[in-house]
Amino acid sequence: MKNTLILLCTCFFLCVTQKVAHAQEQARHIHFSFYGDTLDVQLDQWHFTDFQGPLSNGAIREFYDSLNTNPCQPLVDALLACKEKNQLNDWLYYQLIRKMAQQLSPKKENYHRYTLYKWFLLNKSGYDAHLAIRGDVLLFYVQSDENIYDIPYYQKEGKQYVCLNYHDYGQIDFKQQEPNEVTVKIPEGTKAFSYRITRMPEFTDADYEEKDIQFDYKNKSYLFKIKVNSQVQTLFANYPVVDYEAYFNIPLSNKTYNTLIPELRNTLKGMDQRKGVDYLMRFTRNAFSYENDQDNFGKEKRLSPEQTLLTQYSDCDDRAALFFCLVKEIYNLPMIVLAYPHHVTIAVRFDKPKGHVIRYKNGEYSVCEPTPQLVDLSVGELSPKLKDVPYQVAYEYDPVQ
């Protein structure tokens, strides 16, 4: 009897030990860097839910249920904690979710499962995200109240849903076959998604490299050695065309800002305001090579100010955004964005206007052309080819408001 009891206890101990060992084997430690920060999460095996398709409402419901029946909140909490710690805007937070989804299900191994993880995590983080099926194509949408111009969207119950993964499929003819919305809803997903970026990540010093920017002004050569970060290009790789207010106000990262703006301020000492703006206008016009978006990217693409500093080529709206940024940071003057059918430029409000004046509301603005033209335009001079062309004021910046 005693031997039997010992044998039973031994078997029980071995069984428990094997279960613990098995659980430890199935647990997985996720550790990855994210734009100057790191994320450490201990995941259990159930976090790695399989999905082999085919695509259907039922199959997606099973995927959702298999995740949702387990305690997934610690994973979501870890993502949200990183968002709060780094003050990530929605677009940057979505990049964090993409990186986590890549850890859970590599994109190249199973694209549908990778997309389902993004959908699950974005909804569980509080955002209203939907799925739609078009044959073997799984489209991923998020509700946004902002103007987005170059990607598909649909309206439902007075709300706009913008496609987040259209770029993965290239061109899709929606007229040929409309996608069918997946009816699986996640109750936590209620918030609208914003594409506005008001703060760049805190990149590490090692992420930057030095770039020389040289140009001539009034027979004198100027050289700026600024720090730039190629990760900025990755951050905006699939960023859509947004309205001018959101796009022109994307800030510079701290290291780029601190190696450019103070140097420009120092250079402009002793110049009056109008001459200083003229300097910034010619810096933006002449320090970079011009190429239109169709030749450069094959489509319309608006670069943030920091992207324009990074890239070899840029066009008129890219120069306008950079010029706007420089004038705002150094002089903080009222400005308007003038959108012509095939051109974008800036007009600045000085104490006393000069040259070609644009009257808008109660202000008088002087045109400042930051893009190379056939003639050398000074402050207040508009390109002759635009004098009779209609325009719209696409954005008004007033530092007082």
C-alpha cells in the first residue's frame, strides 16, 4: 500500500512537472524595438491562433472567438501603455500594431492571419475597424472623420471607413466587384482614427546620419550639416494624401529640428523679417533638386517637411510644406496655402504687404514662391503663368487662433 501511494505521488508529480514544462515551452517572449523604445511581452500559446481560410464570415468569427475567449487584455494593455508612454498619434500607434501583428503572424507566411491580428488589436484598442471580403482579398478599414484622398473608402450610417491595406494589393477595380463587409463586430471598437501627426517618435542618436545641405544666397555659399533619419521614410511609406492642414503641420523629429532650426535662426540674425523670409524661400527653392511626383513615385505623394530634407527630389507641394514649417518655427507668421490646378504655393502676411497681394478675409498676404520657376521670383512676385489662373485657399494658418 505504501509503495502504491509513493508510485501515485511520483506519477502525479511527474504529470504536473510535464504540464508546467509544456506550458513554459509554449509560452513565448516577444521583444522588439519601436522607434527608440522597446516592447517586452510574455505571450501564451493561445495568442498564436491559426487561420487557414478560406475567407468567410464564419471563419473570421471562429478566429475572433478563439482569441476573445482567452485573456487578451494584457497584450492590448502593453500596446496601449507604449502608446501613452511615447505619446503616439493614431498613425504611429497603428505602426506599433503592425509590428506586433508581424510577431504573432509574419506577413509573408499568412497575410490573412496577419491582417486579422491587426483588425483584432486595433478594435480591442478602442478603434472602429471593419473587414471586407472580395474573393481572396481581405480589405481592412478604419473609421475616420478626416479627408483622405488617394485610397478607397466607403460610407455607412453617416460614417467614413478608409482602407488601411489597399497598398498591399495594388490597384483593385471596385466597380467590377464590390467587397462584402464582414459582419463580425468587436464591441470595444468605437473611436474614430486620426491621421494627424503632431509629434514624431523619440528616435535614438544612432538612428541618425549627417547630411550636408548647401545653397547660395546673394553670392554667398551656405552649408548646413543636419541630422536626418531614414526611418522617417519607413514611417510614412503608406501614409495617404491628407488635407493641407494635417500635412503642413507634421513636425520635424527632435534631432533634425535641433540641427537645422537653431542654425537657421543664427544665420538670420540681423536680417529684418521680410529678408529672413526671402532667405528661407530661396533655401527651400534652391537647396533641393526638383522632380514631380509622377516621375518620382508614379503617383501623387505629399512629403512631410522632414521627408523633403531627406530625399533627393521633391516637388511644389513638398517645398511649400517645408517652407511653411520653417517660417512657422522661426517667425510664426500668418500664412495661407494657395492651391492652383497644377501648383501649390504660399503667401505670408507681413506687417506691410509687398508685391502681388492676396486679400483673404481681413488680411493681405504676399506670395512667397518656394519652388524653382522659369524666372527668379522675389517676395511678393507671382509666376506670370499663374496670374490669370484661379486658385483656392486650401489652408489658413493664424498663430493667434
